[in-house]
Amino acid sequence: MRYYDTPCPPANMSWVTDGASPPRMDASPMFVPKLITALQEGYGLASLRKDALSGLTVAIVALPLAMAIAIASGTTPDKGLFTAIVAGFLISALGGSRHQIGGPTAAFVIVVYGVIEKHGFDGLVIATLMAGFMLVLLGALKLGTLIKFIPYPVVTGFTAGIAITIFSTQIKDFFGLQIEHVPADFIAKWGGYVQAASSFSLHATIIAVLTLGIIVGLRRWKPAWPGMLIAVVATTLAVHWLQLPVDTIESRFGAIPNTLPMPELPRGITLQRMYELLPSAVTIALLAGIESLLSCVIADGMTGRRHRSNIELIGQGVANIASALFGGLPATGALARTATNIKAGALTPVSGMLHAVFLLVFMWLLAPLAGMVPLAALAGILVVVAWNMSEAERLKHFLHAPRGDQLVLAVTLILTVLVDITVALEVGIVLAALVFIRRMVQTTDVTAVAGADLAERAETEAGATALAAIDIPKGVEVFEISGPFFFGVAAMLADILDRIEKAPRVFILRMGNVPLVDASGIDALGSFIDKNRARGTVVLLTRVQPQPLQVLREMGLLERLGPGAVQPNLTAALAKARTIVAEPPTAA
């Protein structure tokens, strides 16, 4: 059976189909985690076996990645493991996807790094806690579908910008440069690299390049093998046996603990501190929501199922709250790990929960060995992650995209790299909205209609009316609005009066091609009617569609127009116009 969430009323129902018969309504509420739905369908030993195997596969992939992301974020590798275990378990247990794998992701690297540098690690924990509550609130208010409306060029731009930033943060460990403090600013960071170029380490570079070679080679010839883990194990053994002078996790960060810490509230929670951290918390919540729902959508495309966006946000929120209490990092859905989970044969969210359990077992058994991992190997892993995030193929497609989309992508990317991801998202969304408004303006037009044009349209508007009967009497002007009539095009209507030298007795405005109108359009239409009345001109509207008609009625414009001002078609409007023209001007 396949369970699909319905995007339309009733809000507490979802679609069910077996793939052969038409979908029918299911009573499963949208706020029920997919784990409960999966268990209600029946869960046996065979399902557990498949979920355990896929969970183990994902855990093997997640182990080195969680540590690498934590180090790149400016904290210790154990924080990445805590996040993958605690948040990964809860995201699968409470979320709205059968296959979602949660944990620390590369998308958060520059956000986390910036928060830690400015507010310390305690500040990051508080911001993560606040973001968790925000995500729960967004899900409870059923706003899960709205987050998915972030424009595609914005998402691609900030994702590519994050990839460039992640790559730039790995240069130090990739080449073994001796820099005491790496600047956060992108340009200053590369300036520091140039100054420290003389401290280049050949051994560290060889380890990093070997890591890259193993991962890329296995992806090409043995894609089913866990390339990242194999690369880490191979380079760690090489460093240990050959006694290479390269930095390791233990030499820089000390030993990795083999148990989870006790949960506790972060220190220094005050209203002033929360106010200072509010922008960072909003960024974390927005990014977590976008990443998780994007991962869910792609997982749906791979499996043919549908996720529940609102409970997914609630699950993400609870997971981030728990991660903060355990001293972890922000968490969200991890696309690469989710795809690995699906390819490994996962059936239910139990797979994601077991992935977290396996990580806990690995940490318990292998913590001493994990300290031997060379940092150059983790840098090589993150270079691969950065390349994957850059989505070079998608960027190539944008070379042929409309200019407006290219501009939005470029601005978002540049601001992500040089300024801040929060500013990049805000400016990118606003710029995308302006580009959209410009395009909508270009699709809307207000034009005069000649008698010959009216004859061509007569049959579609008035049934069997003879074409020859359609003519425009003297003293009548007919104009047509085509496209949405909103604030971006409201001024077009005022320009009509400037085009007409002599005021007509009747002005017919055809609105059959206006699918929607907003308050600005209604205001412009009201002003247009008032100006025509002052000139002794009667305004008639024809073929007003349902949405514009409803807005006209609710905003009181129908009452201002008076009875008979809205006609069903052009033929009726012309008949009324002839009557008005035949009357004396005072009567009109």
C-alpha cells in the first residue's frame, strides 16, 4: 500500500492507493508520524531485517561525515556524532517521511561557524534550541507547504555558495597549512592561505589527495561500497603505520568520548541573549525547514510516496531541541544519506532510527580508533561534499535560463560567499519576487478593441449571435484587460484616459481574460470609474471571472458601479450601451 498526503481539504485526511485502483480517502491525520503509519500497516521480521541492513549502511556513511562536518563548523568531532545520534533518531521517529535520515549537514557549516565565532558554542546551542521551537510552531500552524515555495534560483544559489565556502574552509587541513586562526571573511581567509603557503605539508596533501582518489575511484567502479569510510580507514592506517607527521583528531581535539553526555539546558539563557541570537535562530530554522522538505521531496520522487510536511517540521523541531540539550549541532534532513537509505532497501522510519543506534554502538566501541583519523582525510571528504553540493550540472542549465533567474542565482551565490547566508536568502527572495512581478506585468495588457476583432469573438461569447451584428456604436469605447490585474499593472488603467481625446458616452471594459485581481487593482478600477463619471462616461464590465467578481463585491465596488454595470457578455453590454447613447446626456 502507498500512503499519500493530500494537499487540499479535508486537512486531516490523506490519500491511499494500491497503485492499481484509484486513490481513496484515508483517515490518517496529517500530524501522525510516518513511523506509526508504517507500524499500523504491519511490521515483521523481514521488514526489520531490511531496515537493519539499510540503517547499518547509512551509519557507515554517516560516521566520518558527522565528524568532518563538526570540525568544519568550528567545533569538536564528538558534537557531530551527538547530533547524528540524537537528532537522527528523533527525525526518523517523529518525522513525516518513511526514508528521511537526519543529522548534521554541510549546509549548516557556515551558519554554525559564524554563530560560534560571534556568540560562542553556548550561543549556538541557544540558537538551535530557539530554532527547534520555531520549527515546531511552523509545523503546528500547517506552514510546511509554504517553505517549499522558496524560488529554485535562490535555493541553487545559496547551495552553490555554501559549497564554495565549505571548500574554502578545508584548504588549511587539505594542504596542512600552519595557521593559528583562520579568518571568517572569505577574502581574508584566502589572503591568510597565501601568506601561509610556505608552511605547506606534502604528507597532509598526499593523504587528502589519496582520500579523494579512493572516494572518486570507488564511486566509479564500486558505487555500492562505502567509499568515504574505506578512504578514512585506509588513510588512517597509512598515517599510523608510516608514522606520518600529520594532524589527527586526537592531536588537535583530544580523545573522543564513547558515551552520550547527560542532557542539560544551555548556560546563559536570558531575554537579551535570545534577542541577540534571534536572527541566527531564524536562519537555522529556515535552512533546516528548506533542507528537510527538499530531501523529502526528492525521496518521494525516488520511491513514489508522499511525505507529510507539517509533521516533518514538527519532528525536525523536536530533534533540534533535543540536539541542543545534548550539546549537539543544528540538524536537518540529509539528502545524500536519505538517498543511500533508499538505495539500501529501507522500508520504514525504523531504518533511520537504527542508523542512529548503530552510530552510538560505533562511538562506544571505536572512539579510541576514531581519534587516529587524519584531519587531511576529513578535509578530502568535505571537498567531495562541497563538489556534490555545488550541483555543477544545474549551474550549467542556468546558463540558458532567463536573465532574471540568472541574476537571482548570481546575487544569492555572491552574497552567501561574501556576506552572510541570512542576507543572501533575504535579498534572493526579494529579488526573485521583483523578477516575478516584472514578468507578470509583461503578461498583462490593456488594449483597445476594434469592431473587426469583436466580430471574430462573437460566437464564443454570445453563442449563435450573427457576426455582422457586432459593431461598436458611435460614442462607445471597448477596451480589454488581459492577464492578472494587480498592483504591478494598476497604473495601466489610468493611462487609458490619456489615450482618448474625447470622452465617450460608454466605456466597456472586457475582463474575460483577467483570472485574478488584488486590492490595488480594485482601487485603480474604482479611481477609473470615478474619473469617467466626472466626464459623463458610464463604465460597463463584461465577463467578469469568479475571483475578480468576488473581490469586486467584497470591496464594495459593485455597489458603486450600480445595477446593470456588470454584463455577462459583450453582446449584452453593447445593447445596454446603445440604449445609453440614444438617451440625452443628462439622462445618462
